[in-house]
Amino acid sequence: MSQQHTQIRLLHTPLAKRVFSTRTRKLMEFDIRRLQARLKRYKHKAVTPLSTKLHLGSGKRRVGGWLNVDVLGSDFDIDFASGALPWPARVFDCVVSQHVIEHLDLNEEVVPLFRELRRVLKPGGEIWLSCPDIDKICRSYLERRMADLLEDRMPRWPSYSLEGMPPSQMINDLFHQRGEHKNLYDFELLAWALTTAGFVDVRQVAEADLLARFPEFPARQDDRQSLYVRAVTPG
Ligand SMILES: C[S@@+](CC[C@H](N)C(=O)[O-])C[C@H]1O[C@@H](n2cnc3c(N)ncnc32)[C@H](O)[C@@H]1O
């Protein structure tokens, strides 16, 4: 059994449950999973991908015909924060990544990841991203005390509750998601990160545009709280 499996088992012992909160144990387990993926790919430098369409951070939403990658249980497990992607240059036509970049640190992880995505995309290759939108969240708080975003969240997350807390707690949930989120974006900040990494023609779009371009993707129906952006690599 690997050292990392032993560490994960330790996190589930009664003692670990007594001394660490569920949230801390979950975050620690995720970091061990990242370490596992990173060690697994350590020597993988130029693997030929099984598809020219990359679905980055697929989670449970695997899409047929795409290379669905995530930290665990995907077609090809990797740690997006490792600073290097294990594929050769110019192999992918497109990348889609929904609600993933907010889990990474902007300067140390997202910009290096975007640089790598630019490298592995073909000239003129497309990147489509979505994440929680600072602009929509702040507007909702100031103008509607989060009522619209709360209502919008219910179909996707029926068990979500503020447990009697004021609506401002939803801001904490969106910005931090119990320690999982590191950076949120508005269009200006995400466009800055993409252009810094060498992408061009950065445009704000809607979920409908993503679904029109790639109808095989299941709808998230989260336009009211999400930022959708698309950019391309220089041709
Ligand atoms: C909120 S989920 C989104 C999943 C899916 N894209 C969707 O729209 O439902 C975030 C996903 O990003 C993955 N993720 C976050 N940080 C990661 C990292 N450093 N390396 C690999 N995967 C990561 C998580 O495992 C999770 O599946």
C-alpha cells in the first residue's frame, strides 16, 4: 500500500475525526490526492492524448468523446496545480473547464496552467471557461440580498441551506466554499489572466454559447451566478 493510501486511511480514524474538523480532513485528503496524481505523472512528459478535446476538471460530469481529466477517477488523473501538463505541444483543438479555476491560486497555479493550456492547444485552438462571477455575486448582494442566487442554486443543490444565517453567509460560501475556493473572477480579471498567458480574442459569453458550440455538454443552468468566457490561441 502506498504512503498516500496510508495517509488517507489515517484521516478516517476516530482520532483524526476527533482532532480535525470534517472540512480540514476533506481539504487534507484532496491535497493527498493531488500529491498522488502528481507522483503518478512525474515522468510523463509527452503522452499522446486519447482525444483532441480536453475536458479539464470533469468531476462527475464526464462527456463522451472528450478526454475527461481530474485529480481522481477520470480518464487521465492529474494535478492542475503542478505547473506542467503531460502532453506534447499543439495536440488539442479545444479545452472546456467549468467551475475549476476558482479552486486554484491565481498567480501560482492558474496563470502557469493557462500557459500550459496555450502550449498544448493548436494554433487557433479554443478555451471555454466558467466560474462564479464576482460581478454577479456583488450585484446580487447589494441589490437583492442574494435572493435570486439562492433561488437559482436550489435546483442544482437542493440540500443547500443558510441554516438561519443572514444572506451575507452565502457570499462566504461562494468565495470560499469551505476552504476549497482560492480566487473568484470577474471578466476583467479572467481576461487579464488569459492574455497574460498568451490567449487572444477573449470574450464574455453565456452558457448557451458553450452549449451551442459543444451540444454534448450537459447544461449547468448557472448563468445567473457564473461567468462564461471563451478565448483562442494566436493563429
Ligand atoms: C466544482 S467541481 C466541477 C466539476 C465539473 N466541471 C462540473 O461542472 O460539475 C471542481 C472539480 O475540479 C477538480 N479539481 C480542483 N482542483 C484540482 C486540481 N488541483 N487538480 C485536479 N483537479 C482539480 C475537482 O476534483 C472537481 O472535480
